[in-house]
Amino acid sequence: MADLRIFSYLPNPRIWKATIAARLCGVEVEIRGAKPAELKDWLWDFDARPLSEADRRTTQPRAGRVGFKGGTLRKTDAFLAAHPFATVPAAFSPDGATGIFESNSIMRAVARLGEKRSKLYGGNPYEASRIDSFLDASLVFARDTQLYLLALRDPDFAADIHARARDAFAIYAAGIDQALQPDRTFLVGDSLSLADICFVAELCLFLNERHHRATLEKRSLTPILHEQWREAFPHASAHFNRLIEHPAFAPDVQPLSLPNTPSALA
């Protein structure tokens, strides 16, 4: 039995935080899920699965939220008890009794489960707290990222959403860049930590912007993650490129890499 089970839409770079950490500290993580459009036909539960006719008869349709607005989803009472905000990714303890929500918290759970093998959460309380500082800073960027990427589905989205996401990225990338100066290898301490993992996962999610270039061009808006970002944030860019080649990162990151990725991130 896996140490942790995660239900999510797939692919989802934010659950890579957990899968990357799991490879580094020897924790077994089970992933269940499907493409976002398919999750309306899944039972949202610890035992998440494609809906059967019996499931449809015994569960109540519930209104979708955030990325699932306008549709209905089948969420069990047990799922809602474990996940009061009713969102994915949704992680569970092996018995399904304890729900863990929000990708940074799920990643922390993996690190705690594997702390005897790897000190991804720092070697002392001060390092752990500094890691938390980076994870908390990522939440501001992640919020604007989510709003922006969802808005890009609509060619007529409000331009101020682009401006907020642009400013959030600049602040986040500048902080990462500063933390790596003058020649630091990792964000916290002398080894890989959850701070580094979170940075890569959040930036990978933001890369989805490139699939909407036509929408941006129609609105005369410049992609936020433009090809010159490496010049503005050279330490952050180099750190990202170094980490995506790491054996613990590559299985998640490289399958979704597009031919133009190296030029955009080098």
C-alpha cells in the first residue's frame, strides 16, 4: 500500500512537488486522476475512479468550482469530510481517513514521511522556517498564476489579470534570483530542499502560458514568460534548467517539454 494517495487532474505540475520529493526520500505515492475535462465523469473519493452507474445512483451531483465552474461533479460525503474545500489535488493517508490539501502541504507530508532518508525540510528549525518562507511566497505567485491561466481560456479576458500575473511573476522571480546570488547552488542550506522543488513546479505550471500565444497576440499582450526572462533573472533561470535535468525531476518535467523549451528557459 502506498504511503500517500493523491487524486488530481492530470497532468498537474503542482503534484510534481510531491512526486519529486517522493523520489528523493523513498516515499511511495499513488496518483489517480485524468484530464480535467474527464473528471466530471469520476467519483471524487479516496477510492477515486471513473463513475459507474451505481456511483451515479448513490451520489449527489454537486456544483463544480474554480476550474470546474458551470459543471457538476460527484463528490462523496467522505471526500468532503477529508477535504473541506473540495478541491484537487487531494491527498489521503493510506486508510483514507486523513485528507491533506494544497500542493505545498502535500509536499511537506511526503518530506515528513521520508525524513529519515532525506532532509528536504531542512536540517534544523531555522532552515525549515526559511523553507516555509519560500513556500509561503510561492502562494502569492500561485494565486495569480491560477487566475491568469484560467482566464486565458477566454479571448476576451480582462487585461488587468495579465498585469497582475506579470507583476507577481516579476516579484517571485526576483526573490528567487536574489536568494541564489552570488553563486548559491540551492535556495536553502547546502542541499536540495522543498523550496527548490516548489520553485520548479510552479514555474512549470506557468509555462502553460505558451499554449495561449495566439490569444495574447490577439490582445496585443506580451507573454509574461518571454524568451528574455533569463537575462532579467539569470540565477533563477540557470537554477531551473539545472534542476529539470536532475534524475528526481526529469521523469515529471521532461515528458511535457516542448521543442522550444530550452530556448525559452536557458
